[in-house]
Amino acid sequence: MFLLFPLMLVLTGLEVLLSGRDLTQAFAMLEQETQALELATRHPVIAWIQRGISLLLIAVCLERIVSHFAQRKAVPSPLLTGSFLFYWLTTVAMTAVLATNPKISHEYVYPLLLGLACSLAGPADRDRILGAVRNAFVVFLLASVMLIFVNPIMVLDSSYTQGLIPGLPRFGGLTSHPVMMGMLTQAVLIILWVRPFKRTWLNLFAWALGLGVLFMAQSKTAWLCFLISACCLVVVRRGIDAVQHAGDPRSSSFGVGLLLLVITGIVAVLAAFLVFDLPTVIADFFNTSTGAQLASLTGRDRIWVVAMEEWGRNPVFGYGLTIWDADYRQAIQMPNATHAHNQMLDTLSRSGTVGAIGLVVYAVVLTGMAFRYARATGGLSLALFISTALLSISEVPLLLVDYGSHVMTHFLLIVAVASGAAARVPAPRAAPTPIEPTLRTAA
């Protein structure tokens, strides 16, 4: 099963590589698609590769599920498996049949099989999957960076003007969008933290490559996710030791350093308000075009209004899984609205109140289990959960209508939580072997 995740990266990279895209024209291409000026076509090689990966996914996941129960192994967490199945039923299966615009597709089955197989993962499976994802993504990043010198317009968006450094192109690499590159990179940096390479030079190279790509992607969401996830990893992996050092009078250097850090923070806040007049600076910033885009979350507020209106018109089972396709985007005159840019609003518009109930139940289970098994997974479950939760504010990482690198973090989170639960499941006891009585006769 560990090979499925690298294959998703291969599929993503090949699709971009064979498309011959110009990243600076990505939004124009979406507009042409919605206006039916240019049909969205895929390279025939990609179509056949995806068919092969889909067949492999079905075979591997079914073998994993059948063999698990054939060997009478315990499910690591019935609550996790059940909530995932309930989430798929309410947001995909019921929507595909009962929504206002029903549509049934074989693509909806692939995430179900992959999610169920991931929910049966143990610690050994987790280590193999993490190692495979780490290795594959380092190669993926290296190939993306090399394309800067070969075909820069394919991987760099030179038209981007909202970065911290004026004129710095935004790096999308071999992913569909720079935001996706940033989110995948920060997730792999978390994996690299939890499961580093054995060789120091290779580990340092991977960190330098990952941090460089994360910066060049210029995704503020990815930066925030990585910072908060890194803090969670430090707290989980070093938190108990830090608390013990803080209360140990023999470790005075730690207490002094912590005190200096607090004093520095207070002085910085006072300087921001008294010297630089921070409220005025913030007000002036939001009067600029960049600030106005930030206040409206880069136009996402308009998409959210449309999503809420669709939920109002289709309150029970939603509009259907085909919302935000090319025809719908043309009807609402928003060619860039490929989804609702918020997990809850997207679910409400697609699957209605029924889907929202499934999302809430699933999110509550993931939240509780990510915290519960944080130490058992070395902080991995909590860090991946934080990344997924923050990404859900502006993206749809929990969407289960297909598979690919865009949902990889979600399935890695399932693997992490399931492996943490599996570590606490006692191994099945072997059936006692009956001992045949023996009769002793007198000599």
C-alpha cells in the first residue's frame, strides 16, 4: 500500500509535465474552459497511466482489507473506520443519488477503498508509508526545481504581485498550483521531522530543499500551517522535558532564557504600538489594493455567498457533486471558483445538511483521536491534523470525489491516527493447544 502515495505524486507530476502549461496563464485557461473556448483535454498517456494506477489501487486496497479480516486482526479504531465510512456515505454516496443534480461515477469508490485501507494501518505500515512519501517527494521537489532552468514558465508564475518580495515569481513546480506545492511541502517537512534520513548530509539537503520550496511557493497558509505544526511537534516531543527543566532549580539557564523571551515579546508589542503606531499602519495597509484583497480573502467571500445560496436552495442533500464544474462556473461567471474555498461551505453546497452532519461527526472523531495519539505517533497525528484543519478554512482537503496528491495529507492523517490506535490494540492470543492425557502403567 505504501507505493500508492508515490504513484499519486508521479501522476500529478506527469500531468503537469505533459500539459506544457504556462503557469502565468493558469487563470486564463480556466476562463477559456468555462466559456467553452478551449476544451479541457488530457494527454492520452496520462489517461492510461491513471487507469493503471486506479486498477492497482483497487487491487492493493482490497487485498489489504480482505487479508486483514481473513487473519482475524482487530480493527485499530472502529470509531475511526466507522466515522470515515459515515462521512463518505453522507457526502458522496447519498449526494450522488439523492442530490438535486445526481451523478454516479466509479471515481467515487477509489477514495472509499483507500480510506478504509489506511484506517487499518499499524505502526509498521505507517513507517513504510512515511518513508516512501518522504523519498518520493524529495525527488519530486528536485525535479520541480530543475525545471526552473529548463522550462521556467511551467513552474514559475512571474505575474504574481502579492508576495512579500516584489518581483519574486511564485513557484508551483509540478503541482497544479503554488498553494498545493506549499501545502504538500510543509506536510513532507513534518514527515521529515518525524522520520528523518539516516545520513546527515541527505537530511540537511532535504531540509534546505523543502524550506526553499516552501518559501518560493509564497503560500501564507502553508507558512502558517508549518509554523503551528512545528510548534505542536516541539511541544509533543519536548514538552514534558521542558516543563521538568522549567521547574528544576538546577536548570537555571532554561528559566532565564524563557524569561528573556517573554520580556523580548512584551517590549516588541510595546514598540509596535508606541513607536510605529501599529493601528495606523494596519489601517493604511487595508486601504491598499493588496489589503483589500486580503480583507476579502482574495475574493473568496463572493464564492462563499454563492455556496450559501446553493445550500438555501438545496438544503437537505445539496446541489450535487458536479457543483463548481465548468458549466456551473460559467453560469455564475466565476471561472476560478473550482470549489467553495472552505470545507464546511463546500460540503453544504455539494451535500446539504446531511453532508454537513457527516463532516462534523468525522471532524470531531479526527480531532479527538489526533490529540489522543499525538505522543504515540511522535506528534505526527497532531501536526497533520493542524495542517488539515487550517487548510480547511480556505481549501477542501477532505473532499472524497477522487484521489491524488491534493488529498494526500488527509489520507496520511488517517494512517497516523490508525497507527497510533493500533499500537494500543493487544495482539490476538493464540488458541491454547490441548494436551492429551497420558496413562502411566506400572512396570
